Amino acid sequence: MSTDARLVVISNRVAVPKARGAAGAQGGLAGALHSALKSRKGLWFGWSGEESESGRTGNIATQSSDGVTTATIDLSERDIEEYYNGYANSTLWPLFHYRLDLAKYERETGKGYERVNERFAELVTPLLEEDDVVWVHDYHLVPLGERLRARGAKNRIGFFLHIPWPATRLFVSLPYHERLTRTMLHYDLLGFQTKEWLDSFLHYCRTELGADVDEATGAITLDGRTTIARAYPIGIDWDHFSGLGETGDARQAQQRLMSSARRRTAMIGVDRLDYSKGLPERLDGISRFFDKHPERVRDLVFVQIAPPSREDVDSYQAIRATLEQKAGQINGARSEVDLVPIRYVNRGYSHAELFGFFRAAKIGLVTPLRDGMNLVAKEYIAAQDPEDPGVLILSSFAGAAAQMKDALLVNPHSPDDLAHAIRTALDMPLEERKRRYDALIGTVRDDNVQDWTETFLSDLDSVSGG
Ligand code: ADQ
């Protein structure tokens, strides 16, 4: 890292290390942030995930290990309902994933969102030191930078959006959209996953805010203040993830899936149970494949691992019911006494077990309708055997598609397109599988999460702050 300044990460949730080394074992984003924090003796601030009486939500619980301090606060039931389940997950998440049909626009939840952002600013401000570099994460905390500035923070403050930025014509359906976006121009550096989301944001700033936008440098100037916006595609924790192949858990998981699939080709999907991940559409594609090629039902077993998330939000309950019904219908129509084509599992697994499943599966299906990046696509490739790699079928609407053009890119809305890709993957000769794998592995290995953290933070160090 190019500077000794302390790093302060602020995100909705904090991954509090439970035991020595636990943060490393989490892998992915939490692990990468933890190592950046460790090298800069940092502080990580956010919600504990716990609910408490509203009178006690001003208490900060701190914990230090390995030179990293975590500071967490509880939220009240009302905060959780309005800020987390409400504005963040029932307004911004669906809108940013192009699901206007699911986006709810309620004044009360908008106020709750602003109130919790204000509380974050109020509680973190006394913990900030003059030279700290502050990195705010994701859609839960868009206005936080402006709230910190209002309290006098002169620090360099960066923001990274993990999800897409929607097209301007969609985004302007958000009531008071200008109020939200103007707050973003109080950050020094804004990071997006892909050039596509970045371009949408720049377009919005130019056409709706009347900002002066320099496309070449990403400089956005409004009211005499300049913010830099750039694309920083996130990657996986390569060292951690690729090392998992050597573990007993990974080997066992691989063996388990291979032996239970017997001679059939295993095809896998691993996603949080979320409507943005295109799961019902995926099942429609598989069903279309079986309709077109009934003789191949015996060739394939599809395993979908989808742990529930955000269960207090109605649309998440609805997606769960839809999937259970669709999986049940396909299995009802296609099963034999010794064969069930779809295995649908609603639980989480360790990354080592997922590594084993990915390696056993000769086809990886990653077909979100819209996704900021999608790390599962990269994990699937990282887990393959270079001498006999599986085939990744990837939605062209995932941010990852911009870097992974050698996957079989599909339109996840089209069952025919999906069915065709499954057939192509099943029949793909080893030579082509290797060629595609060789073309994909470089970006998965080199554009990893450490590289992402270092690039973002070094850019943040070099912009003029305050
Ligand atoms: P997510 O929407 O959660 O992340 P993704 O990028 O795929 O999506 O990351 C999911 C992570 O959870 C992966 O590491 C995966 O292995 C893990 N996971 C999924 N199912 C699991 C299961 N059953 N058991 C255990 N682990 C499981 C958001 C954005 C993405 C963006 C990331 C990072 O929506 O677009 O890529 O943040 O910026």
C-alpha cells in the first residue's frame, strides 16, 4: 500500500472475526478487506446484524485483533424495517437490478434510510482521525459521505457500489433521485464494477444533474467540486480460493457429487436465493432442454444450491415459493425411480465444499438477469481441473461477462438460448473446453480481490481529498 494513513472501512455489515484467523477463512471480500485493514492498522465500522431497543442503538461495541478494530452498532426494529428491508432492499436493490415492477417507493422508508445514514455518520465521526482514508461500501450507505462532510470530515472518502447502476430512464423513476445522487458527488472517488455501470452513472450526471463530465478521466464537476468515477471490477481471493482444492473438505465434496451423479454429467448453480439471479428462468431453460432432447434426461443432473437471503422481504418469499414449485414440476414430469434430474438445496456450504462441487460439475450455470459482477462465475473457473475443465454458461447481463467473453454467453431470459447452451456445453470437445478455460483463467487469477483493493485504495490515496 502506498501510504501509511489508517484505513477506515464502513459497510452495512461488518465481518467480525470470531476466532483467530477466522477472517482469512471467510475468503472473498471480507478476507480482502481484512488484509487491507490489517496492513493499515484499520477500523471497520457497521451494523452488527443485531436488533436492539431504540434507546440502545447509540452504543458502539469494539473489538480488536491482528491490529484491526471492528466497531459495530445495533439497529432498532424500526431501523431494520425502514432502512434495511425497506429502502435498501425493497427500493434501491430492485431498481438497480432493473426490476421496477418490484421496487417500492415509500416516503417513510426513505426517511428511515436517511436517519440510519445520519446515525452512522454521527457515531463514526468521533472515531475518525484527520489523516484517515475512508472507504464506504454499497447501496445501503450512498449518502454517508455527504453526511460525514456535513460533520466536518476533510478526509479522503471513497465509495464502491457492488451492484449495477441502472440506465438513466429507469433511475429517474426514483422519487427524489437527485437528492440521492447529489450526495455521491461529495465522495472523492466513486467505484463501479464495470464500464457499463460507470457509463450509466456518467450519463445520468451529465443529462440530469447538468454536471460537467470528462469521459476520459471520469471527472465529474458540479458546483465547483470534482469527484472521480472509475470502474474497478472486483475479483475473487485467488490465493485463498485456489488453495482450497488441496483440502479434505473440497476432495470429499467433489467425490460426493461425482459418485452420486454416477455416469451423468453434473451441472451446478450456486446463488443466494434472489430474484436478480434468474433462477426460475434457469429452470425454464433446463425444462426446455429436456423437452427438446428427452433422450438426454439420463445424461444430466442439475444441482442448484440456493441459501435463502433477506427472508423478511416479501419478494424473497415469493421467489422461494416459485422455485420450489418449478423444481417440483420438472422433477414430477421427468423423474424415474432411479433418476431425479434436479436437486434443489436451500443451504449454505463452506467455500471448500463449493470448490469440490464446482470441480465435480462439468457445467457451471451462472445466469443472473442482472448482476453487479458475480463472483460465482470466477470461483467456478478457479476450481476447474486445467486438464479437463468444465464449461461456464454465463449471462451476458452479469458484470463478469465483460471480462469473461470466452464463457458460453447467454441471454438468461430466453429458454431456447439456455437450452442450446446446455446442449453445446454437454457436447463440447475437450480441446475447446481447454481453449476457453485457458482464455478465462488469466483474468480470474490476476484480476483478483487483492488487486482490486490495492488499485482502488491507491487511486483514493492519489486523488485530492476533502
Ligand atoms: P452477491 O449478490 O451475493 O454479491 P456474488 O458475487 O455471486 O453475489 O457473491 C456471492 C458469494 O457468496 C460467492 O463468494 C459465493 O461462493 C457465495 N455463496 C453463494 N451461494 C452460497 C452457498 N450456498 N453457500 C456458501 N456460499 C455461497 C454482491 C453483488 C455481486 C458482486 C458481489 C461482490 O450482487 O454482483 O459480485 O457483491 O462485489
